Amino acid sequence: MSTDNEILRSLVREALRDALGGASGASEIAKALSGNSMPSQKPAQVVELVSLTSDAQVQSFVHRILDLAADGKTLRALRQGELVFQLTEQSKASVAETSGTTRVEKGAVTESTIRKAAESGSTLIVGRKVVVTSLARDKARDLGVTIIRESQQDNQKGSVMR
């Protein structure tokens, strides 16, 4: 009698699997019964690689976007994420090199610190207890390095020294 029960269970499982679109397992069956059995179809994406390492390339990219946005169908594709732009590896490396800030949490900011920040194109963010020497302040002004002192409240930018 137990073999008949197992055969019957097997037939019921097979019939349910067929009726539920091949779902097996409790989670798949639950999805099939709730009407979510069909996976949501994402629109196809077109990925366009973009190199943005100079002002001219940024300007060219902006013009490209404006040209694409002029067509309603392409504009919709842009907004729905069907047309995607990604930076080339060269652009990512360039952004990592040029963007950034240098934090100084303790000690003093000297002329050499300012020179290093100017060479890397960094903005200095200094903590509340950091001393900025007069010569460093003058050098920062000469080299165009921005020094931001954190205010008394944690993690909020305070005054900008020039």
C-alpha cells in the first residue's frame, strides 16, 4: 500500500509541476500560485563606453546627450535605463587620480603638505585640533589649494580658508 501512495504522490507532484509551469520547491510554487511565476523582463540595455579625461571630451559627451534627447524614443530609452553610459577604465583611473580630498586629523599642516596637495589636486580637510601654519596658509593661497576646517559638529564641513 505504501508504494501505491508514493506513486500517487509522485503523479500529483508531476501534475502540479506541469500546471505551475515547471515550478519545484516551496518558494517557486508560492511564486507561481501568486501570479509572479514569470520573471520580470528587464529591457535590453545598450552600453556605450565614455572617455572623460579632458574638458573637450566632457563637452563632446554633453552634445551627444543633447542630440540623443532630441529624439523622443531615445529620450525614453535613456530615462528607462535602456541606454547606459559607462566610463572607460582610463577615465576611472583619471578620476581617481584627480578627484579627492586629503584629510589631516592631527598635527600641523605645513608648506610641504600644501605642496603635495597642490601636486595631486587635492582639497585639504583639517580636523578641529589641527594647526595650519601661517606659511602653509600663504602657500595654499599662492597654489590655489583649498583648506576646509571641520566645524565643532562632527562630520560637517566648516569654514574654508584661502
